[in-house]
Amino acid sequence: MTFAKPVIPELECLECLLDHRQLPESDGTFVKNFQEHPQSLLLTDAIKPILDGLHPDEQYVIGQDCGIYWRMTTPPERGAEAPDWFYVANVPPTLQGQMRRSYVMWQEIVAPLLVLEFVSGNGDEERDCTPFKGKFWVYEQALRVPFYGIYEVMKPSIELYYLLNGRYQLVTQNEWGHLPIEPLGVALGLWRGRYQNVELPWLRWWDTDGKLLLTGEERAVEAEGLLEQERARSQQLAEQLRALGFDPNEVI
């Protein structure tokens, strides 16, 4: 599968352009609900081992509510979109020795591979195809992001689009009911459970075999459970040896 390159304005003086240090890092709006922040953390935590495996050189970026500047406007923030979550492959994690304040396309060149929006309203904003204004149009026609997901917790539902011949097409579910993202070797889907003391239909990752990708805390709990099972088996074996008249401490 091949993807078109993002549209970058041809400008004569790149040195004159503002970069992530000069452009506003916020448009002053609030995060729309309390679910968005933990949802982003959940996605980042669970996929980090996958990304670390794909990028042993650590050359990748994850953005959470960070601005992606794609054109010069007045005021500058009108030329930016701030996805709830996005991932960019093969770019350095820092610029000029510091963390990015935003992601600036005329500086970075490389478009995100995946952008996710978490719907707080009725979804019109995330599906808006108005040229130069609508999120859907910007991701499809300006940034040309290969994969764009729209997650609605209230329905609940997840739509995932992939770019084909310059237009977004819906990704179809795999045999486990998840939406695959082939370049990452993972799939998106809904999982009802408790995360950070809230039970919701959370957006989560699965691997190609349909296995849920665990968070660091879940992996620790799973490891402790396996260790506890091993202790129980050892204790059972020791009791069986004693019943046979053997001292477990003397058996090699």
C-alpha cells in the first residue's frame, strides 16, 4: 500500500518561517471532557512496546492534544489542527535539543501515520469535509494522513479510514471485530472495562492474533499472577513429596 506525500507550500525562504518554538502551543480552548486525557494515556501506554520494537533507534513521536501546523495563517493557530492522539514514524523525538511545543509540517515534512479524534459532540466536527476548515478535509487532502480514526465513547463506536487514491475509505473489521492498521501490526477496537477507576467502552489496541495489548500496570499484574501460579505449583509439589516421605529441601 502506497500513500501520497503531504502537501507542503513551496516557499522561497524556509528560514523565515516560524517553527515550533515561536508558534502558539494552544488555542486557549479546554479539553472537552475528563475522559480524553486518560484515553490518550491508555493508548500510549499500551502501544509503547510495539513502537519501541518498530523503532529501536527511538525515532518516533506521539502527540496528545498537540497542534499540527499545516499552513501559515493569521492568527497562526487557525492553520493548525490538534488531534487528540497521533503518531509519526521515523522522526526524532526532540528538536533543537528540546521537546516540541507543536508539530510543524513545513519544518518536519513527515506527516503522521495515524490520527485519532475523540468525539465530544455529535461527530460533525470530526467528519467536516469543508475545504481548508474541516478536520476530515485537512487530514485527507492537506496532511494526507494514511489512517484517521473517529472514536465516539457515547455510542460507542470507532470508525477508521485509510487513504486510497487520495480519498479516505473505511477500514473493514477483521475476524475479531477489530480495525487493522497494517503498517503497525496492530488493530483498534472497543474494550469495556475499568481504567483509572472509570468503567467505559475504552478505545484499545489488539495484536494480529486478536490479543489485547496490555498497559504497563496490566503487564505487571499478569506477571505477578504467573509468579503466584508458579509458587502454588511449587507448594503443591512440596506437599506431594512430604506425603511420600521425602524432604522437599533435600530433593534435587
